[in-house]
Amino acid sequence: MAGASSEDVSTSMFDPDKNLNPGVLLDSELIQYPPEVEAVLKELLPSDDPLDDPNFNLVEYINALFPTEQSLASIDEVVGKICHKTQQLDDEIRSVIRSQTETTNDGNTALMEAHNAIETLFVRILDIKEKAESSEAMVKEITRDIKLLDNAKRNLTTSITTLNHLQMLVSGIDSLQHLSRKRQYGEVANLLEGILDVMVYLEKYHTIDEIKELSNQMTTLQVHLGEQILQDFKEAFSFKPGSNPMAASKQLTEACLVVNILKDGKVKKELLNWFIEQQLKEYHALFSPDQDAAWLDKIDRRYSWVKRTLLDFEQKFAHIFPPHWQVGKQICLEFCSVTKTELGKVMQNRQAEIEVKLLLFAIQRTTTFEELLNKKFPTEKQHKDTDDDSGQFSGAVSGCFEPYLHIYIESLDKNLTELISRFSADFKRNPVPKATDEQAAVLPCCADLFVFYKKCLLQCYQLSTGNPLLQLTHIFAKYLSEYATKVLLANLPHKSLRENAHSSGINLTSLLNSDPSAAKLTPEELRLTCVLLSSSEYCLETAVQLEEKLKSKINSDLQDKVSFSAQYDMFHSVISTSIGLLVQDVENACEPALIAMSKMNWLAVDSVRDTSNFVNAITSHVKTSVPLIRDCLASARKYFTQFCVKFVNSFIPKFINYVMKCRPLISVSDGGAEMRTFGAEQLLLDTHSLKTMLLELPSIGSQVTRKPPASYTKIVLREMTKAEMMLKVVMSRADNAHDYVDYYMKLLGPDCCDVSTFQKLLDMKGMRKMEQQPLLDLFRARVTTNIIDRSLPQEQPSSSSSAPTRAAPPASSPHSETESSRIKRLEKLIKRKL
């Protein structure tokens, strides 16, 4: 044993095939539980004892008890503990089994007691049920007689009520027959309403012959009453000797009450149709198509006649009819229907005689009459919504004119042609309006044009919201274009622009390419240009509102065809052209000063002084023109901002081009030891002064200083800084070609990486062609390399290998410090000047 290992002990002493204890169970004989049961047992009885582990391994457990040979010395002690623990488990199992036996006995006893209690409860429930059934039978016996009495009472009450109604019906029919013969319609109305209610009650008994016969008698009586009342009306209004409607008005009024009660509305309809026909009989005779009064020039007589007829009816006969019948309104509706039909026939027969003035006269009188009827007989919708001006009579007569509205549209075409011509003629005679702080100066004819449009629209949509209104829309669009071309664009104060506009339409390029030496615009012409710009804006905004109004009035299926987009483009073009003309005027006035700058002998400048004369000339002209333009566009601030932006976008590139014509700026001594840069320094100072002036351009000459828009400031700073950087490159030394090209790349960036610009800067330095060639070759190579680098994917350089990429000013020359000090002195001079 001493020479054996622990593994040998475990495999020899505790080998399952050499089981020494027959009481020990093999692994195959152990009880195996499903995994679910094992999980529940572990949850209910948690234990850290390895013997409780379902995956218990006997060999591993023994090896854990005896890990070494020395531990086998305590084997007796371990066996004793295991036996003791086994004895304890046996005692616990025995105790549990005994307690379970006692629990089973107690459970059986409790179950027997529960069975006995249920049997007792069941017996009691049966007893209660028998008593309840006995009580119910007793109550039914007691209340049987009461129910019989209740049914008898109900039946008796129904019988009495039915007999009373039957008696009322019989007596009522007799009374109605008697009263109708005497024409006592007031009593008939009171009695008839009650009898009709009785008939409704007896409707369920119509299967009884007697009641059915009474119902037939009542129906016959109602028919007779209707015929009799209609006959009474005809006799009263027959205008025969002895007939007097006024005398019989009381009887007729009561007869109308009877008609109103009759269920069948046929009598009321026949009565009203007959009465309205009687009222319009004279109208048919007076205005038949063969009569002279039927033509459009006498249409007023028709409306005068119906007004008199309506007034006569209200005075004499209106009290006869119930107010809710609205007989006067019914007369007017029938009159409108008849008039519309008759006028349509007359106009169709005499279409050649219809003239514009006659048609407009008839339309105006008709729409006025319809408005009068709408006010006299308002609908319920008009009462609730005061903004709704439509009524039941709108188009009731005027609809007959719709097939002939093309005559009106054609006349509008002629009138608008004359109106545009008059606007063009009046433009020369009338002075240019002046702008105010609250309102821009706008041509009066703009408002006149849209007022005329409003009147035409109002007349047309009251008559039709279909194709005639669409034709009117096309007319509006046509003359908006005419107005933009013949009034606004044609009066711009620029001869060449007007000629181009008449020959090829609106073209801003023709303005920008016009002769720069053209005469400067006078202050009056500047104001005129601003007025035309403001007028174009007014027309644009009003045309948008007009389009929205047309779309709200025209039929929904035609809304997509209403569009003024082409006219919007024309007004936008007039605005752009006006702004371009203002820009061109200010720019052309500055050009002589730029030409003078390019022709100066900059080598003759021996010191840096105050700003040059050309800068003063440019500033003077800007201070003269820009405040005038700003005041004229005070209420259209956005267009003044556009003017400023367009001016700097056009002026600064031109200024840079003229700067590059200033050459040479620098002179170098024969040995290259000394370089005169006074000319370049003076030009740099002038450039900075112009930049300052341009930054203040939007508020120049104004008592109130406003901060210019950020977009404008960005443009000025970007472009003028480019000019300053060019001059700084010119002032730098070119002894080292690589440093000089790097300095150029750093200051001007990739936007100016073209050979022509670089060569112009070398010309400004006064370098000869032979001296320029090495720099040009190096510059071309550097540009090509940069293009290739930008086309390749970029890699992030490491911090250890990264080299500085900012190009420093050329410093290879011993005179670099002197050059740098000159630039610093120039910057100080600029700051002192500011």
C-alpha cells in the first residue's frame, strides 16, 4: 500500500467490478429522475453536499476524501463518519414515514367528516326548494284573480277608447260633410286635424269592414275638400261680375289652413301652380318673343313689371296664404325660370343683333335684380354665414347669357389692348412716383390694371364658373405679358436694352454685354429703374393672388388649367434686368478709374502715401449712386441686397483683372541686392481701402448704420482677400523657386492654380521671360502633382512622420527680413489709416 498511488487505490479497492460490500448499489441500480424533477428538487431542497448531486461520481468523491497515500491513515475515521451519517439518514427517513402514516389517517378522518357535512347540506337544500315551490304555488293561487282583473281592466279601457275614437270619427265625418257644404273652412280646419289624428289611431283596425268604410269616406271627403277649395279660389280670382277676392279673403285664408292640414300635398301644389300662373298671365302676353319689349334693350321693363306685381301681391293677397308657403318667393322663382327660357329663345333668334354694350347692359341689370331678390328672400345659409354672398336666385336669369359671353371676352381683349397702349402713352407724360418709408414707388397704371381685372372677374364669375372664366384667365395672362414687355421693360432707361428686348425678348446677357462706355444714368433714370423694379414686384405678388382667386372661383375640373407661371418668369426677368442695369451703371462709372489705375507708372512711386486718386474716384461715385438706389428701394430691401451682391460679384473680378494689368510693380537692382516695392505697397493699401469701402457699401451715406448680410460680407472678404494675397505674392522675393511656388500655393489656394494667373503675377514683378521659365515649369509640375494627389485616396499621416505643410514666405534670401519688415510697416500704416 505504501508504494501504491492514490489512483491505484481507487481503481483496486473501489472498482465496481470488485464490489466488496453487497449492500452497496451500483450506478446502474440507482434511481434516476428526469431533469425537470431534479431541477424542482434542487429548487425546493438546495444542498451543497456532493452526495445530493444527480451526476454524483463515486470514484471522484473517494479520491477527494483520500487525495494522498498519507490520507489513507484516517480511513477508519472517515468510514465511521459515513456510517454515523447513514444512521442519521435512516432515522430521518423512518420518522418521515411514521409522520406520513399519521397524516394519512388524519386525512381519511377529515374526508369522512366532509362527506357527512355535504349530505346534511344537500338535505337542507332539498327542503328549502320544496318550501319555495309550495310558496310559489300559493302566491299564484292568490294573484290569479288579480291578473284576471288587470287584463279585464286593460281590455275594457282599450275598448272604451276605441269606441270613443270611433264615435268621434263617425260624428266628425258627418260634421265635416255639413261644414264643407257651408264652406265654414275655419271650423273644418280645427275638426279635420283631430279626425286625422283619430284615423292614425284606428289604422291598426283597418281589417274591420266598418272602420275601413269610414276610412274610405274620409279619403273621399279630403279629395272633395281639395277640389272645392281649388274651385273657390278660381271663382274668387275669375274677375267676373260679382267675384271679389278681397271680400272672400277670410274664407280663402281659412281654406288655405285646410289645405295645409291635408296630408296629400298635391292640392297645395295645384293651388300654388294655378295662382302663380294667374299672376304671370299678363307677363306672358306683354313679353312674348314677338313683342318689341322682349328684346335686351328693354329688359328693365321685365324687372319693373315683376316688382310691381310682387308689391301688388303683398298688398292684396299675401295675407291669404300662410307665411311659410312663401308664395312671393315662388312667384319670383317661376318668373326667373320663364324669363331665362324666353330670353334664351330671343337671343338665339336675334344673335346677330347682340352687341357688347347691349349684352353688358342686360347682364348688369339682371345681376342687380338677382342680388335684390337674394336680399329679399335670403336662404338659411345666408342667415348663418354673412360672408357667403351667393343665394338661390344667383344665376336664375343671368345663366342664359353664358353661351354669349365670348362676345364679352372678345371686347375685353380689345379694351385691354387699348388700355396697355394708353399706359405706354401716359408713361412719358406722368412724372415718376416717389417712394416712401412705408410703401415702394409703384407705377399708378399697375393698380389700374388689376382694378380692371377685378371688375372683369367679378362680372364673369357671377355669370359662369366654367369655360368663359377660363377664357378670361387666358386674356389676363396675355396682357400681363404685354404689360411686362411694353410698359415695364420698354421703359427701362437703356436704349440698347430696349432694342434687344423688342427683337429677342427679355435678355439679361444683352444688358451685361452692352457698351461699357455708355452714358451714365441720371438720378432721374436711376429712380425710374427702381420704380420699374418695384412695379414688377407688385405685379408679381398681385398676379399670385389673382391666380389663387381664379382657382377658388372656377370649376374644380378646370383648376389645373389656371396658371400664370410664364408671367411670373417674365416679372422675375424684369426685376433681374433692372438690378443688372443698376449694377452695370455703377460699374461702368467706376471703370475709368480702373483704367487709370492700370496705366499708372507704379515704379515711379517713391513712398507709400494716402489712398490713390482712382480709389477716391470710385468711392465718390459709389457714395453718389448707391444711397439714391437704397432710398428708392427702401421698402424692397431684399432687392437692394441683391443689387449689392451682384455689384461686388461683378466689380471685384474686374478690379482684380485691372490689378494684374498694373506691371511692373517692383524694380530690382542689377545685383538683386535691393528691391523697390513702393508701387506694390501703395496698390495693396488702395486694395485694402476698397475692401473697407465695399464692406460698408449697404449702409454707405446713411445716417443709420446697419450690419450687412453675412453672405454679402463673406463674398467681399473672400474676393478682396484674394487680391491682397496676389499683391503679397508679388512683393515676395523669388530667389528660391520652390519657396516662392509654395508661398503662392499657400496664399491663393487651389482656386488660382492656373498657369496664366501665376504668369501674370510674375509679369507684375517685372521678371523677364527667361527668368520666369524655371518658375513656370516648377509651378506646372506642382499643379500636376496636386491633381494626382487629390485623385488618390487620402491616408491619415502618422504623428511621428508628419511634416509641416504650411509654406512659409520665401526666406532663402538674406534680404527676407527686410521684406518682411516692409509688409509689417504697410499693415501698420493700413491700421493707422482705419
